[in-house]
Amino acid sequence: MLKAQLNRFKKNHWPNNKGSSLVELIIVTILFAILIPSSLGIYIGAKKVSGQAYIQHSAAIALGETSDILRFLRNQGYGLLENGSFYLIRNPGTNSWLVKSDLPDMDTFERYITVSNALRHQASDNLYFDDDTGPSYEDTNTKKIELDILWAPDYIPTDLISKTIYISNWQSNIAYQ
């Protein structure tokens, strides 16, 4: 009984059991030959974009970390923020940081920092920015710090993110009773 139903099912659903022709096999082979390399290309491209996004995210974290380190230095003593350009690098084998004036061996990220006294408008004491005009003066109690995080992975050219922060000598600006 079961065998009869199976035979009837085969006859109704597969009336021509002769197999595939050579033309059909060639067409399927050509389709696979086109689809597989293109799908691999999409996969490899997606991996590269994913890698770039990860590195850019890590660079943004390094930028925030560098800002925090500079604020920590300010809290240790405002005089530690001397005017000039330098690199902030990790001290090998420790969790501390070194400040160097020359380019160190490249870690994953280079943290290039330029410190200068901030400019203020003479009339209003507001911060003076690059596009501003009018007389200004240097405020020695406020530092303009330009941070550049550079990196150069193998598959993209050297890239950079930048940020400018202003750090004040809050201990001299706030009067305690």
C-alpha cells in the first residue's frame, strides 16, 4: 500500500526522470562561476569597512582618553601644561604615560598635542577663535590644546581625527572662602 502511494507520488510530481541535460549543467556552472566571486568580493569589502569603523572608533576613544589625561595633568599642577608640541605615549610595561618631544615608535595611535596660551577678546574676555577679528590678549590661565590622533593601518592611508579643548587653571579662577 505504501509502495503504491510512493510510486503514484513520483509519477505525479516527477513525470520526466531522465536527468539534466549538458546545457543545463553548463548554465548552472556559469552562474556559480559568476555568483561566487562577486559574493566573495562583497564579503571582503564588508570586512574592510568593518575594520575601518573599529579603528576609527578606537581612535575616538583614544582622543577622549587623551583629553582626560590632560585634565588629570592640570589637576596635578597647572604648570605641567607647558606651551609647545609633544607626543603622549604609553610607558612600555606600565599603565603610566610619557611625554616626549620626538616621534616615538608608532603605537597603534600617535597622540600629537600642541599646547598654547588661549587668546581672549580685549573687550569681552570671551575666547578668541581663528576666524575672530579685533584686539586680543594671551590668557596665561587658559590653555588652548589641539589634539591630533593619527593612525596608519595596512589597508587605508594614514588617517587623523582632531579636537581642540580649552583647559583653565580653575584653582586660580575660583576663590574659596
